[in-house]
Amino acid sequence: MPDVQSMVLEFVNKLRKRKIEGSQATARCTVELLKSVVSHHRLPRANQASALIDAVRGVGAQLVAANPVELAVGNVVRRVLHIIREEDLSLATAAVSELDFNGEGMSAAVVAAAARSTLRPPSLQTLLEGTTESATVPYTFSSGVDSESKTADKSSITQKLKDDVRGGIDQLIKDITDCHEQIAEQAIEHIHQNEVILTLGNSRTVLEFLCAAKEKKRSFRVFVAEGAPRYQGHVLAKELVARGLQTTVITDSAVFAMISRVNMVIIGAHAVMANGGVIGPVGVNMAALAAKKHAVPFVVLAGSHKLCPLYPHNPEVLLNELRSPCELLDFGEFSDCLDSGSPLVQVVNPTFDYVPPSLVSLVITDTGGHNPSYMYRLIADYYSADDLVM
Amino acid sequence: MGAQKKGGARVSDDTEEQTRQRLQAILLADSFTTKFRPVTLERPKVLLPLANVPMIDYTLAWLESAGIEEVFVFCCAHSTQITDYLQTSSEQQSHPNLLVRTIESHRSISAGDALRYIYEQQTETSQIQGDFVLVSGDTVSNMPLADLIREHRERKKKDEKAIMTMVIKKSKPSPMTRQSRLGTDELFVAVDPVTKQLLHYEVDHVRGSVCLDKALMESNPSVMICNDMQDCYIDVCSPEVLSLFEDNFDYQHLRRDFFKGVLGDDIMGYKIFTHEIGSSYASRVDNFRSYDTVSKDIIQRWTYPYVPDVNFSGNRPLKVGRQGVYKASDVVQSRSADVGACSVVGYGTKIGNGGRVLNSVIGNGCCIGADVVIEGSYVWDNVVIEDGCEIRNAIVCDGVRIRAGAVLQPGVVLSFKVVVGRGFVVPAYSKVSLLQQPMKEDSDEELEYADSSSGTADRLSGLSLEMESKGSELGPDGVGYIWEVCEGAHDEEWKHSVAPIPEDKLAEIIQAMEDDDTEDEIVPRKSEELKSDVDSVNTDVNDPGDDYGYFEREVEGTFLRAVEEGIKVELGILEINSLRLSYNMESADCAGAIFYAMMKLAVDTPHSSLRELSENASSIIAKWKGLLGNYVKHTDEQIEVIMKFEEMCQETARELSPLFAQILQVLYDKEVVQEDAILRWAEEKAGADEADKVYLQQCEAFIQWLKEASEEEDEEEEED
């Protein structure tokens, strides 16, 4: 346990000091940390799942507090919580079916349906399954397991829950690692011959996406808006050129002028909110508005770890981070304008932009392309309603 | 640069050794000054809050994220407070990757003492293995250190004498900016533009000029002189620095003594290099004005990620809103209260109806009444401000109570737990404390207070009782002493306070700058002193042997001052003697220089005719012959004076040439010049060119008379 504690501290420290950048890297670190939390946590006899959930939640709260702007941390924590709940549920279902075998008179199907309904908000699908009595079935799986475990082999069940959760987390790690490829596979369906693509800022997902299309012998041109003041676009342009793509670098302010020649805008998201709104590098909203004006499709690429179950109007959600003005101004030159007394010059250097769902044409995740209005449904698949507030 | 290359084998050994070294830092948690009095009598400077986070946390958080693994915190005054604070913060794991060790010493009264103490300690324990970063506990920065340390090590490997790398940052060059931003004097640095070696470091208290040693010009092909640099007080040092301090036990100040020693006296050929940081931020909180400036910079996010909305060292993060307003989530703010741009409001603070807060920092747990105006001020924790108070550009420490209707004028500092009486107006720039002003201006004082800190609390409570009963300097229901501004420091008050510089002072500075400019234009650049133009890259090498020129000017300056201020002859002699020693001159040179100065004065004194000029000259000679006479005891020196005079008449002061004979006679009459000298001069000149003989001819009659007189004397003697 102490080594886990120190790992948590170390990671919290890195998050605090803004040493990890990029949602994918953060997500991977988070999930790996949570995996070791799960495997090192000593489970009590009773309420194993809730003990595990509490442990993960405790660590998760620390991580989220360390850098609230990095939404991927919270997302991954909630995904892990969801995995724990689901594994617990499936164990419970197995146990109940055993009970059923002993003749306690409750069908496994009913229990499973009831369980599903507690995990997921009511949807048309569950309603249509027509298990009307599901709502009345008491939800006592963990305790059920406990009462049963008196007779069963305790240690094996403990191990089982942990192993299952670990398996689930491994799957999640794999998802996060592979999200680029998953998304890039779909490139061929979206990028066509002789098209012009506009992108802004630097995103690994976008890079892989474009390169995948290139590999499939599509020939197209890419406009890269440089993404002032951090000029991440320059980095992207360099990599694109290295992979043999025809690239044009433009200033951010030229986006509107160029948009009429563009067939599609593709950007990588920092996070996709539950309402389908997108948080991306600063300047993205401007590009989205320009695209809307010229009826150019605005496509957002996001791995599933970027789907955030929160709504942007939630006051708890920090959508932006203001960085140092030194990226815009030279301190030496401006030091006399920043005079004490009352400084007349103010420098605002936000990192992110919010694009409302009405401007987004398509969100491509590793499971395929979706309309922004469908996001809430995807999110319901990945997260439990209980975990939304941590 | 005459780098001393070592053998290849050694170098590879070194790299292995250095990769294993831990990155270490020494943090001086005491500034050894009294600029933050009276606040620092009760709490060490490094624990004072900057935007509601103690200063030392900024330094530690930065050191940690810059990759430093171990830091030695040197505590002196209030060491228990500092160690306690570090103890709790290490329990909270604020800096998990940083090993914080404390070193306590109560005898140190300067940075030099501190380093000597550390040296002694470390010879026993040898904790400091290699290069280390030396900072003070009031540094706010976000610069990366890894590159700097690597750069230093590589240079050290090539050149063993490169013992230190200091960090400088570009800031606006005008002295006004410097004044208004950091309250520091102008800094001149001379740097070799290629190697970045520091050649000269001078803090100018007066204004705009810098003197460079000409040897510096001789030995370096190019020198860059900058006056737009800010010294960040971040140094990477090799262990030699510690031993240098140990060897030179009189070194006190890191810059004043140490730099002067290394650069000026050329100790063992050690060198200091500079490193200019680009976009990163680095500054030091040196006085109240820089406290204000650095706080503003933090609010403006130049120090990102060390800003109030980021939890960088266990602090509770605030929420950032529009226009740089940082507010805690539980602030109770009245609907009619207005928290304006660039403000910070801490946890548990309440702001009453109609309050106005602008450009200010308000700490945790404060209670601010109705219709209070707070502008450009720093209110620390648990302060109670009652209705209708006005606070402008002030610092208000923990636990202060300001009763209804009181006004704090700009520049006021209220120390801990002071109570300002109802409706009382605290005059501008006053410093108020519960402790009485110490009589002795000495840094020891802080230590004494610290030592007896256990007793302080009791004394304070007793004091407040006593004062409440009889009223105080802060109104009938106030508690606290207003400190008197000590003599001479009055001028500094406005410079170092948090209040903006008053209009008239600003005007003065601007005026001074303009004067400087015009002076530069009118005076043809006679002086070889390098008037520092902005960034002037000076590559010309001064005429060697011009020491005499410098000396002459110095003597002239001294003489003129003596005349103006009516200094006694004996004192003048003392001054000129000291000049003579420092420039290593003969007394003949002194005589020449003094005489030159006298004649120049005569010429410069307004006169309408030659007659008047000659009268001027003779009166000056009469008055100051004591001074000149001190250096013309021998014939050789007297001849030197005459030669000098001749030279002057030919070159610089042609007006005097018709008066040569007259003045020579005056000199003779006043017994400055003996006849032997004049005769020998005449003999020497007899063989010279015609052109040189002009003056000889002019005073032929006089010489003739002298010769006759001497002959007569001889005859008389013979007759006797």
C-alpha cells in the first residue's frame, strides 16, 4: 500500500505542476495508476465492490482536484468505477443463478435486467425488453454474494472480482492506446480524392487520421492553422510533411479567408461534453463558425476517453486554463506597461475553446462516427449514473 | 578564453561522476536586511504571503519542478517558525520529490556568514557534493534549471575557473522603470558577448555612469555593457564558491563583496558567467515595492503554473474569473459589493454592502464591513475592517483590526494585530507595529527578537492591555506604535513602499534623466568614462597609459569640490594622497595635476580681461599654495609644475599664455617654485626648438633678474 500511496502522490504532483500534457498521456497514466490501486487494495469480506469503489473514488478525487482542467482524468476514473460495478454485477448474476438453481424462485434474467436498469438510465431499449417487474426487485447483489460466500470459497470470489476488474482495466488501457488506430481506420470513409482539409493545432489523432487516408492512396491537401500562441500547428505541419502530405501553413486569422476552399475541417478534441459540445485548442470556435458560414463539415476526432459525462454549464467543470502571458508578450519589452499601481495592460492567454454542439457536424470516436446529439447515449454506455458526481 | 583543457581520461571520469550527482540547492531563508521591518520582527520574510501563499512555497515548488532533489534551507532569524512550517508542509507532502533539510544558525548576520557556516557544516558531513543552485527564499520563478546546470557543468569541465553562473533577465532599461517596478538602483553589467563571461557588475546609486577598468578593455576584444538587465539572484555555484567565502572572511554580501572580489581583485583567476533567460519569469522580492510588483505579476499569470488557481504546493486553489479576479469558492460577497480587476479574495472572507476592492489581495478569513474601499492593497489573513474604511496602497498584516471610518494613506504598513482607532487617519508611509522601534539599526535585532520569541506573545498581550487603557498613537481606541522614519531613510520611503511613486518624484526622475541627456549633448565627450548608452557595444580600446588622465580628472574633481565646499587644506591633502596611492602616482604627478586644476579653475572663473584672469590665478594660488606646496618640496617636482604650466598654455588654456611670465612670478613670490627650479627649467629649455622657446623668451627678463639676484646673493655671500 505505501508504494501505491507514493505513486498517487507522485502523479498528483505531476498533475499539479502541469508536467503531463495531452489527454491521452494523462488518461494512460491515470488508468495505470488506478490499476495498481485496485490490485494493491486489500478487500474486506463484506461489500467488496463498494470498498473497491470507495478506494478508487478516493484516489480519483485527489487526481481530479490536482488538475481539474484535464477532464480525461475524471473520465478514466469514472470508467474504472463503471468497470468495477459491472464486474460486480456479473458476479452477482452468476451467484443468483446458482441461487436460482437452489430454488429460491427468482430468474437470473430478471435479476440481470434489474441490474442493468440500475446501472443505466431507463432507455427505450430497456423499456422494450418488457421486464416490468424489474423495478420492484430489490438490489442486494453484493450482500447476496456475501451471504452466499459463507458457503462458497471466499478467497476465490475475492480474487475473481479483482481479476475481472483488472481484466476490464486492461481492456480500457488497450482502448486508450489503440484509439488512434481505431479512429484512423475510418479515415478512408471521410476523406476523398483531391479534397482540401483544414486543421488547427496539433493532435496525434488528426495526424494518424490523415496519414491513414494517405496510405490508402488518397491524395489530398492539408491546411494547417498554426495555433497561436503556442504554434502547435507548426509541429503538426512538420510531421505531415515528413509523412509526405501536401501541407500549407496559414495563420489563425486567415482561417475565414481560406475556408471557402476547404472541403472539411478536422480537429482533435481536448474533450467532448455530454451535450455534444467540444473543447479544443483555442481558435477552434472561430474555425467552427467559419465552417458553419460556408457549410463546410466540421468533424471532431476524439478517443473514447475524451467523452466526458458532464455538461459544460455545470459550475464544477473548469473548461479552460489561462496560461502565462509570456507566450504572447516579451516580458522585458512590456515590463513598464505592467507597472504597479493599476496595470492598464491585461493579457489573457486561454488554452481551450468551447464549440457548441450546433456547430459540430460529426464526432468520430473509436466506435464510429456519431452525431453530437447522440453523445449522451454513448456516455450512458461508458459511465454509471452514480459516478457522475465524485 | 584560455580554457584549461584537462586530459581526456579525466573528463570521462567527470561525466560519470556528475551524472551520479544529485541536484542540490541552498536556499537562504533570511534576507539579512531590514527592508521588511516592522513585519519581519514577528514573522520571517520567507513566510510572508504572496497572493495568499507563503513566498518560500513558490521557491520550493519551482525548485522541485525544475528537478532539484535536495534543498538546504538556511534559517537564521525566526528559525523555529521556518522549521515548523517546513515540517508541516513535508507532512502534507507538498513537495514529495524534494528533500528539504534545514540548517540553523543564529549567529549569521549576512549571506557571507551563512555560506561560511554551511561550509563549516559540510566539511563535517560533506552533504554538498558538487555544483549547487544558490537562491534566496523570496525568489519567484518558473525558469527551467536543468539546462542552466548542464551549461554550467560543461563550462566547468572545460575551464576549471568558471565557478559561478548567474541568471539575468532583460527588463526595460530606463531607471524609471526600475524604480517603479522593483525599487532597485540601476544595474550595469559588462559581459563578453561571445563567452558570456561577466566582466563588470556595478549597482549605481547616483545615476547614469559607469567606470570600467581599462585593463578590461585591453584583455577583451569586445565588451557588451548593458543597463537593461535585472539580476534575478539565482546562481549556479561550484563548491569553490563556498571555500572562497571561507577564505575571505570579510565577504558579507553576495554581490557587493563577492562579485567585487572575484571580478576586481582577480582571485585565483576565477570567473563568473551569465545566463540570460528568455521567456521564463524570475524575480526576487526585495522590498515592499517589489512585493507589490511580484504580486501583480503572479496575478497576471507570468509565473504560471505558480498562480493562485493552481494547487502547486498544498495551497487551496482559487477560482479564476474575468479580468484576473481570483475568488475562493466560499467567499460571501454582498450583491452591492464590487470586486474589480486583478484581485484575489481568500477563503472564508466576507465583503459587506457597497464594498469596493480593486487591484488588491485579501487573505483568508477576513471580515470587511460596508462601504469599505480597498485599492492596490495587501490584506493578509483574519483582518477585520469595519464600515466605511478607506485603504489605499497599504499592507495590512494578520489579525489587524481597523475600526470604522479609519483611513490608511498610501504606503502604510500595519504589522500584526495592530488596531487602528475609529476615524483615525494613518499618515502616508508610516509603519505601525505593536513592537517598539528598535534603537539600533542592525540586523542582529531580528535575531534577538527571534530568540525571545517565546516571550513576545506575553509581552504583546501585556502591551495591548496597557495601551488600551491609556490610548495610543493610533487614536483613542487604537493599539500600536507608529515607527519614526529614521534620518536619511526618508528619501527611500517612497522608493520602497507599495504605493505608486508620487507625481513629483516621478517628475524629478524624468527631469534627472533629461538633464543627463542634455549634459551628454553639450559636454563634448572629454571624459573617457563610458556614458552608458543603451546596449552600447563598445569595442574601442582605451589609450593605454591613460591612467594619468583619469588621475588628473579625479584630482581636478577633488580640488573643485574642495573649493566649492571650502574644505580645509589638510583634508584636501589627505584626499589627494589617497588618490595618489590608489592610482600609484608620484608626488610630482600630483603637483602637476593640482596645478592644472588650479589654473583650470582660474580660467573657468568668469573674467573680462587678462588682468582679471591674472588676478584670479594669483588669488587661487595664494589660497591653495598650502595644498600645492605639499607636493613641490623638491626641485624636480617644481620643474614638473612649470612644465605642466607650459603644456597648458600651449594646449588646453591658451588664454593663459600671455600671462605665463606673470604667473610664474606669482609662483615664485608665493614660494611654490624656488629659483633653482626656474633656472634649471630655463637651462633645459635653452637647448630646445624655437617653437618651444616661446615661453622661455617671454620670461627672459624674469629669469635674467633671477640670475642677477642669485649672483648678487652669491656675491653677498662671498663678501660675507
